[in-house]
Amino acid sequence: MGGEADPGTGRVPARLRIRRGRRPRRAGVRAGSGALHAPRGRPRGADRDRVRRCRGAPAGGADVGARTHRARPPAERDGRRPGEPAAAAGGGRGAVPAAPARRPPRRREAQPVTPGPAGRGGARVAAVVVTYNRRDLLTEALTALRAQTRVPDRVVVIDNASSDGTAEAVAGRFPEADLLTLPRNVGGAGGFGAGIARALDGGADLLWLLDDDTVPEPGALEALLAARERATTADEGPPTLAASRVVWTDGRDHPMNTPRPKPRATAAETRVARAAGCVPIRSASFVSVLVDAAAVRERGLPVADYFLWNDDFEFTTRLLRGRRGVLCPDSVAVHKTREFGGTDADPGDRFFYEVRNKIWLFTGSPGLAPGERVLYAGSTLRRWARTFAASSDRAVLFRAMARGVGKGISGRPRPTAALLREVGVEVPRL
């Protein structure tokens, strides 16, 4: 009867409202004034609007000339500004709503997620394991990965040209693993460089790095992910790195893989780490460490030319400079070295790599600030003194040390991408 109701308010617009049983009277315009007027009697036009406002009607309703019969442009009738597209109009500018319009609840479409293990969504975790002629230890490590309460989304195995049947064992017993056998041994440094490059190329969000003699306990990865989540802050996000507690076969903390708490950690950094049940650290080893792939894309792969020793120290200090890393005691991994002290006990000829790489690190790596170089250099000299004191053949150590000093001073490491290209590994654009 009184016109069509406004779909946004449920009310009939004033310009279409007709009193039942009466014909609308034409309103005129008083000459020279522009004001609306009507025959005497009941208030009309602007006067009626003033009466409505006095009685509690919302202001602004009759100011649009509801009783005039001039033709108005479509934009004005729809409540739009001139030139405003129809789709942008609200519920009609100048309409007289009885109450704020209640919009129907908006339905959110389900957001697609990348499914994780057993259908879970979240970050894609790629485990990277590097091996060389240790088939039985590797088999034990891969079995432990398969038994995780949170299984990695992908397992990348880099075989450094093993000759003990490693490739056949992996292909036969662990067909889910992504196995890459290199034509020659490029050491742990080159192997992790190749494995990380392969994982990044596959779209990994997090990298879980493990030596082939590392046996993580069933909840190790789940604990690392939980610690990373607890240590996330609104300002800095999650920590760049989370490392497991590493023990030897008898349960003692392994001296080779137990980092010191971060020197000069800020009070805020320590507080956040402790609240997460963790300890702030400045470096970690390639024995169960979870690394943010975005940080690797920004700061680069391990230096492949290190071959072995200190490649993990250089890599993690570079990733963590100006950023946060945590040691997570709830995540435990067993490092099955032959001796409790590991290779530091009596390294023999391999001491060459320790000396050369430390010189490269202290003189060329961006991982350490100048003050940190002094701090860690002093710690290195003390450890070398202990190594010589415990050695059964110091002459071998002296020769290895002399070669290491010469190579460390006279040369620089080759670019990682070039070295990996020699073994058929293309480094993706980071």
C-alpha cells in the first residue's frame, strides 16, 4: 500500500509513503525563498520535519525534499554522490532508518592449507640427512625419523658417493626418502649444502638437519615445533633456529653438540626463551636442529668448501646474527659417536680442517661481530690446547696445524654454488 520497503531498513522511504485514504497534496515553493510551503493546517515539508525531530524522529530524514516532485537523478535517488558507482552505494544516503541495519553474518570461505602428515596443515618440514659409508647408522636414523610423533613432510638423503651399499639400502627400505647420490664426496658441508638446496627447491618452510649418526627420540620434532611456537613473539615472530638437546649413548649431554648459552643475551630474549622452556643460544650443530627456510634464502647455504668441521658453526652463527635461536631440552637426540668426546678427542690429520676453517671463519665470515670473534678465538685456542694435551700423536697434529694455518691464510673458500654445480647440483635462486 505505502510503497516498497527499503531492503536495508525494512522501512518505506519517505518519498514513497502515502497516508491511507488521503491523496498527497502538492507542495509549492515560495517565490524567492526556496523554502517549501503547503496550505495551512497540518504541518507539511520542512515544518513537518521539525515536528518529527521534536518527537524523536531521526534527524536528516525530510531534508532531502521528500515532498517535492522534481525529477532527481538516479545517483541521488539511490543515495550516491554524483559520479559514485552504484555498487559502492550504501543503504541510501539521507534515508530515514528506524534502527541500524543488521547485516546477515558473512560466511568465510574455507582457506586452502597445505596438508601435513596425517592430514594436518601447517609448516612443511623437510628433514635433511647427509651420509657417507655408514649404512647401518643411517638405517637407524631413518627408522627414527619414520617413528616420529610428527613425521617430517619430506626426507632428503644426500649420499656422499658411499661404497657400502647405502644407496641400495635406502631405496629398498625407505622408498619414501628423496635420495640423491653424489658422484664424489663433498664432505658434510657440501652434503648439507646440496640437501638444503634440494629441500628449498621443493618448497620447504622448515629444515630439520641431522647427521647420519643422529637418532632423534620419537617426540623430538614435535617438541622442536612446540618450542618454536612458544618462543614466538609479536614483534619478532618465531626464532630462526631451534636445536635439540643432544646426548651420547649413555644419556649424558654430548660435549661436542651442547652449545653454550648465548653470550650477552638481552633480558627480553632470555625471558622469552625461559618462558618457552628453552635457553637462548648463538650457534648449533647439524645434529637435530630446526632452521627457518626463509632465513636460509636470505643469508645463504652452508659454505661447501669447508668440507667438514665448523661448517655448522659458521652457518648457524651467520643465520643467528641479530636474530634469536633457542635450545629446546624437551627435544632429545642421541649422537652415536664412537667416543664420548667425539672427534675432538684425537682428530689426527683431520685437525687440518679445524684450523683452516676456523681461520676462514674468523677472518671472512659475516657470522660473527668483531667482539664475538675475539671471544670465540680465545675459546678456540683453549680447546686446541686441550686437544694437544690429550693427543697420542702430537706430531701429526702439528703437521695438520701447519697446513691448516697456511691454507687458511693464503686462500679463501670457493663459492658454494660453483662447487655444487661440479657434482650436478643446481642451487635454486634464493
